[in-house]
Amino acid sequence: MLGRAPVPLFYGCASEDVNTIGGFGNWVQDAEYTACPHCGKPMKYLAQIQWDTVFDCAEGTLYIEFCPDCQIVSMQHQQT
């Protein structure tokens, strides 16, 4: 939870290329949750960004996770 008030989860359609904040990742391949390199706890999913919204003709998805305790961010790239 990022705020005090709960918000509905977003579920992207499997055939849709979407950018999201919160909810669950629409993983291109298998889900890959990162362990925090400092404390070892599973990191929290934060967002996904489609590369073609950042760079023309780019492919794949960037997944962003964070550890709220250690304030560390992890980013992963997947594509078909």
C-alpha cells in the first residue's frame, strides 16, 4: 500500500500493452519477483512501463519493484 486509502487493483488484459502503477504485473514471461539485496525480503511490485511509450519502436516491458524498508528500487526487462 502506497497511501492510507485502499484503491482498486488494476488487472491488464493479457493481450494489451499497458503502463500500470500498483496492482499486479502483466508479465511477458514468467513472474520474476526480486529479493531485496539488503534485507532479503521480497520486493513490492510498483509499476510496469512499456518501452514503446518511452522510445519509438522499442520492445518489451520494464517492471519496477521496491523495498519500502531499505528504500531500494529494482528494475527488470522482459520481452518475447
